Amino acid sequence: MRYKYFICDVFTHQKFEGNQLAVLPDAQGLSELQMQAIAKEFNFSETTFVFPPEYGKTRKVRIFTPTTEVPFAGHPNIGTAFALANEGLFGDIKETVEIIFEEKAGLVPVTITLDSSNHIWCELSAPEPLTIGDSMPVVMVAKSLSLNEVDIVTKTHSPEVASVGLPFLFVEIASLSALQIAQINTRELDKLIKKKVPSYIHLYCRKVEDFDIRARMFAPLDGVFEDPATGSANCALIALLTHYDSASDSDCKWKISQGTEMGRPSVLYGRTQKRNGEITGVWIGGNSVLVSKGILHI
């Protein structure tokens, strides 16, 4: 069997920056074991497999890391929407196109349009409302990140689990220099995970250069030591920060930098909406660029 694939860089205008993604636009006939093997072969943080819809929406999408399937992820949705649109599968994009992907986490709406430079721009809406999980001891988190306790900020929230479709542990860092030197101590991380914490750890600083957030995300137990752009994490992060904001009504925009420490700078654009103290919308978007296309022989 022959399967077409695209390789895209997501959350960037530039090839060889942003987050790499492999997309199989027609994955019918592949087994779960084959999909996992293909994802491991590409060895990107995620690979997506596109199928006809089961519930009448636009497409069904399954997302695999090199080691497992995940119910939702940000850059795979943005990159898959881009790849299919770039191939002309949604028709002419002169006007805004609304699509919906069916995923394990639920339905993921994606808006596709052209930006001011006539490049395809995609924005997803989080598939689940914000959920907030357990807080973790600062001392354990600091050791897991090879940092000192003073490097972790707890004014807004302690190191805390949150999700809008995929859970992460969110840790605010006191300085850019501490963010840059953070690295996973696997022995200490194992102790943390025994407390039922997700192995995905998202670190961030606020107000760095011309960005609202500067972030890093580690997932070493999932075959991804560090991720250059994590839409699902940043989506949950801005929802979490909006939740803790004292305003009962707000419409906020967020410009987020990630991947710089890896040499793959990425830019993500987030939005949150809050009404009567409740978060009523969370979105993340950005550009993508096609790097290559080819055929897999299975």
C-alpha cells in the first residue's frame, strides 16, 4: 500500500523553525500498530492520521507521539488543517472556512483563513472546558527541573495540573535565565510522577521581550525531550491564567514564544473569553509552512 504524507513546520512562517508535523491525509486501511510504527519512524513530537468522519463532521483525526496515541494536541490540529487546506481539499480559502475534526477528546473546530500576507492561518477552539487538577510541592517540582525553589513563582498558582483536552503540569518561572537553564532530572521526575502527575511539564515566564508568555515544554517519558510549540499546553495555560484573573468579564489576546532554546523558534497566538466569571472560549492559532511531501510504502 502507498500512503501520501506531508511534512509541515507549524507555528512559524519559516521552514526549519516551529514544530515539525507529519500528516497522512488519507490513512484508511492502517491499523493502530501501523500508525504507531509510522509515528515512531517520523519521530516528530506528533504525527496525524486523517480518516473520513464518523459523526458527520469534516474529518476524523488520530494523533500519535513516537510512543502513544493522545486524545488532543494543538500543533497537530493546526498543521493538519493547514496541510489539507494547502492541498486544496477544502476548496478556495479566499474566504474563511470553518471545519471540525473528530478526535478522542471530542470535536475540535478549526477556522482557516488567509492572513495579511496571503498565507494560510489556522485557529482551533479547545475541545473541552478548563479543568484544574492537583497542585504539586514546589520543592519536588524544582528538583525535577534542576532549579531552586526561588526560581518558581507561586503568586498566581502553585505548580498545578490543568487541561482543555490534554493535561499538563504548569509551572511559572521567575526569570528568563531560570527558564533557559531548566532541564529534566529524570530521577526526581519519576518521584513526581508517582503522585499521579502528568509527565508533560510546561514552564513559562511572563512579559519577555515583545511576548506575553515565553514557554518551554518537556515530555521526556513520551519520547519528546522538549517540544518547540505546544498548542494544547498553551491553550490550557491561557485558560488557567484567565481563570485566576480577578476580572469577571474579559477578552484577552496572548502572543506566545516557544522553542527558542531548541533552535526552533515558534510563535503562537491565543485568545480567551470570560463572562460572569466563567471561561466561555479558548483559542490558539498560527501559521504553518509545507516542507515536503512524499509516499510511504507500507
